[in-house]
Amino acid sequence: MVNGHSTDNNTLRQRIEAMPEDSILFRSDFPEYHAEFVGGTLSELANEGALTKIAQGIYAKPRKSRFGVVLPTVDKVVQAIATRDNAQVLPSGMTALNVLGLSTQVPMNYTYLTTGSDRTVKLANRQVTLKRGVPKNFCYETRLVALLVQALRALKRENINEAELQTISSLISKEPNKESLMRDVDMMPAWMKRIVKPMLKTE
């Protein structure tokens, strides 16, 4: 393990500074250095504006545009957490509705199912909840159907109207992998399958 002398500090700084914009860093990404040394270097870079602390132990290298600093999306942060934990994640609830365009309401709290551990991450004024989901939620070949199952579950059968049906039909028509789509639809809960399967006949 590196002991944290100034030359090591320069090396760690150089590694971080060489990372592309939009990168997401975890304090635990550098196990070859002492944890306190890494934390200090990350804090220094954040104070200098080279990094932005977005949550406890999580930093982003912001992208700079003519409108100012642009931070990674919530989804990108969640995907980075999942990759680090060697887990899968799937938007659920209002988050899934928003991703699919079935709701225009931008959620303040984001919810995801994960194959990893339960955790809650605070990103500025937003809260991201990762809840361990049952394996069946991750068994679909297409991301579209996996998302549809979560979105329809949140929306509930009685709240589905013509506007939602048109949006779902449009999403179905744009799915490139038709064979996987058909297999996935057959695996949907029965009431969802009754809604979605007739849309396949127009393909």
C-alpha cells in the first residue's frame, strides 16, 4: 500500500485528472492508497472544482459546457454503483414510468431494484433508493419489457387509458429484437400480457 508522500499524491492526482469528463469515482476505487490519503486528495480536488462530491464517498468529474457544470445523470450514477457492486439495476415505480415516458412528472426520489444490497444514496436534494428485487424481475431479455412490468405495476390496471396504451404501442413497435420481445411478453404477469400481446399482432 502506498504511504501517501507528495510524489504519490501527484500520481493519484494525475490519474484522476486524466480521467474523462463525466467519470464517476468512488473513494474505494484506489485500494493501493491509504483510505485517509485518498479521501484527502478527493476533497482537495473537489475544493479546487476539478471534482464534485455528489454523495458520501462518491465523486463526479463534471462536464463543462457553455451553460456551466453538468453533472452525470442519476441513472449514470446508479449504473456506476451497480457496476462497482457487480449487480444489475432496474428502475421501478415512478422512475420506470418516467423512463418510458408514461409520466412527465420528474421524480425527486428515485427507486431502483437491484440484484445487490439494499442502499440509499442522497444525491444533492434527491434520494435514490436501491431495493433488492426478486430474480424474476431480471429474467427478461429486453430492457423494454423489464421496464414495462415495473411501470405497469406502479400505474395499476385501472389507471391505464388510451394515452398510455398509445405510448406502450409506440415503444413496442420500436423494439428491434422482436423474437426476444415475444418471449418476454409471454412471461409478463397475466393482466399485463393481455394488454401488451395484442400490440404484437400489428408488427
